[in-house]
Amino acid sequence: MDVINGTVLKGMLESACNNLNNHKADVDALNVFPVPDGDTGTNMSLTFTNGIAEVRKSGSDSLPVIAKTLSRGLLMGARGNSGVILSQIFRGFSQAVQGKEELSVKDFSDALVNGNRLAYKAVMRPVEGTILTVIRESSSAGAQYAEENPGCTVEEFLDMLVAEANKSLQNTPELLPVLKEAHVVDSGGSGLTHVLEGFRLYAAGKPVEEGTRTEVEAEPKSEKASGYRTEYILALSEQGKTSFREERVRKSLEKIGNKLTLIRKDDTVRLRINTMMPGEILTLGQRYGMFLKVQIENIQDELKPSIIEDEEKEEEIEEKEYGIISVAAGEGLKKLFAEYRCDEVVSGGQTMNPSTEDFVKAISRIHAKHIFVLPNNSNIIMAAKQAADVTEGKDIIVLETKSIPQGLSACISFNPDESAEANTEAMKEAIANVRTGSITYAIKDTSIEGIEIHEGDYMSILEKEIIYTSREKLDAAKKLIDSLCDDDTEIITLICGEDAKEEETEALQAYIEDNYDVDIDVQNGGQPVYSYVIGAE
């Protein structure tokens, strides 16, 4: 094959998406921290699936249209830092191919180089040993190969490109010591190689088909985490109308969830299911069409009405001066942020990163001149900023809150009588004064920075560093408190997760009172995975 036209590009993208979807659990498992929220593979899979869904809906075979539609779909569906970076790679690719109905090998190579350029530009402080390194080194090697071999075929180029990407991926532990100690390669880089491998296999006449992973049945192995009530209303695409087979979909869903309600009426599908893996559920649904509504709630939250039973109508409100959007998982936290003046609380957090589109929709529902966005997680900041970039006509201020305590402190510091500039400074100052720790459990044996960790251990995590492990939750929490508190600490905010027992919380509160002269604010957050999230100010 000497050139890539629109039909070929569409086939390559489908193959890449299927390959990424088939390996997302493997990519998730590369998470360095042994916490039950490894989500890079899921984030990248959901991001790419959203892009492919838009391409299918377009029905176009024009290469520039396909590239531009994919780029837009990836941008809106981007979840997590890896998803945002992937969307930027293909945004650069799309820019480079506009006006070209066919791509030579050099055109394709140049487009990848431009994708690399935009990806690096999107990250404020690029880190080597990540997906950025893999796209840079592979696209650079590709450019050199195309220059030195002007008569090469697309197949030859992609063989070389995938080999270079894998070579770069295998070297990531040498660039990031934490990867080397954990004996893993970079998860984002791994996701990208699966995309490129999907390209190569299509060109070789072996397009990757959608697969079924049996591993997902064993995923919810710990009783310490509970699931989510996941619901959606889906409009079937033209392709989905013929490919959707209710019995087959039902069997796939039953492998990863229970209490299933699946209804197809004409060209609309309505689903409700309890699952540990809402991302898997959304990925499966998105293959058949476009979501009209999505709702993911903690399984214990039975108060919020089902979207299947009650489709809420948005109320028009007058434009006001300020609006605040926060991200949280757990009904207690959502209520708390609402009490702290948040207009919208986007469902998500460490276990399920919201997409760019989730933020865009939340922004659209707020009629305010200035809107503050609190991501409350370092892996969500890029998606929030991307949403701000694509929103016109509103002043969107993304504050880089990296934890729930930072988000709460920012809300408390907000003053509706002050200017946007004064509020921004006050909220940033409040964020800087918060130290955050958390308690969760390990899902595998590993070693990080000299600390031996065993599956089932409770880990004391200070900011992003595991400082202590114990078989006892309370012991780990006390050690974390000791590391968080110093002579300047005035307030401890103790946010209790869904598995935190009342007697444990009372014992921990008594420990703080006996050992530290601080005010204690205890909140029932109801967050999954993390038994306690603790803020010190």
C-alpha cells in the first residue's frame, strides 16, 4: 500500500480502537501505585471510543473529515491526563492532514510529528518516561525512516513505527525510577502502542476485531469496595441499529454487573446496572450509538431518581456573577460541596475520571459570568482545562485542586462579594495551605521507594507518596495523622469513606484530640475506595 485514503484511515482507526479496548485491562494493571483505581487503560479506551463513535456517525469517507471528526470526538470524550494527551496527538494529526484526501507515508509521518508537537505543548511540565516520550521517539524515528526510505510502503513504515514505539516503551523504566522499582512500563505509553499496533495490523490485512476479556469477571475481588449504579439512555447509530443484539449485549453486561435492566424501544436503548466497573459499561454502550443521558451513582445512593424513570428538565435561570463546579464521588461529598455553594458537582474522582464533555455540559448548565472549576484530582485537571478552552462566552477559571480537602478549602474561601481576581487569589492561597493524606488498601504485592507492600495492606498516602503500610486500618490512619500534623496545624478535616466504621472514626478522632491541639471537622463523604481522606491546614 502506497497511500492512505479515507476508507483506509477509517479502517485503521477502528482496528486501533478495538485493539486498545481489548487491552485496556492490561494497561490499567500497569498502575504503579497498588491502589484499586488504576484507570489509564479505561480512560484511553473511553476517549478513543468516543472519537470512533463520532466518526461512525458522520458516515463520511473523506480523510480530512474523518480526521477532524475523530479529533473533536477525542477532545470531548477525553478522560484523565492520558486521554487528554491522546486527544492532542490526534488533534495535531488532524491539523496536518486537512486538505489531503490521500496521505503518502511522509504525509502520515509528518502528521504524527505534528501530533507529538501539540501533545507536548498541552502539558505544562512534560515528564519523560511517559506517553509523551513514546510518541516523540517513535514519530521522530518515523520521520527519519520516511526521509531515508522515500519508496517505502505504508506496511513497512508501520512495522518500523510500532517497533520503535515498543522500544521506547520498554525504556520508560530507565527514565522514571518509580516504574523501574515497580517493574512496569508506562501505562499511557502502553496504551499508545496498542493504538499504533492496531494501525499496523489493519495495514497488514489483519484488522483487530472487538474481543471479549474474561479477566473482567475476576476484577471485583475485594469486598472492601462497592459498586456503582450505572445508567444511560442511548440513541442507536445507523450501524448500531443493525449490530445491536440485545441477548449478546445482555450476556456481556451480566459478566461485569448485576441487577440489570436493559430495554430497547425503537432506536433507543435504556440501561440500568450495578457494577464495579462503570467504565466498562460505558465502553460497551458507546459502540452502538450516542449517549443522551448518563448517570453514575454510588450503589448505596437510592435517593436520586433513575434517569430511566424520570428524565429531568433543565430550568432556565438568570445569569449571576459566579458559579462553581466541583468533582466528587460519594453522596456525602456531593451534598457537602452543594452546601459550600457549588452549583454543579460532577460525578467522578480517582476511580472514574470525568470527560471534557462532562465539564462542558456542567458549564453549560450554569448561567454565570465567572465559573470556578475544582477538579480535586491531578488526573482530572487537564480535562477541566480542555473544557475551559473549548467553551466560548464565559470566564472559566480552573483552579488546580488536587484533592477533596483542597476543593473544600477553596469553596470555604470563596466570597461572592469580592471580584473574580480577588476570589482567585484567595482560593489559590487556601489550596496552598492544605496538605492531604488518604487511607486505602493494596490490590497487589509490590515495592515502592523501598516500602514493601502486600496485597490487602492498608496504605498511608501523604500527597502522592506511600509512607507506611499496615494490616490494620486504624494503625495506618494514626501514622498518617502523625505525618500530616505539625506545630502549625490548626484544622484537621476527616472525610470518612463508605467502608469507614463509626467505631473506627471515633477512635481516630479520640487519637487526634489526645495528641494534637487542633480543631477537628468530621464529614461523612461516602467516597469509594478511600476509607479516609484527611486534610490538614
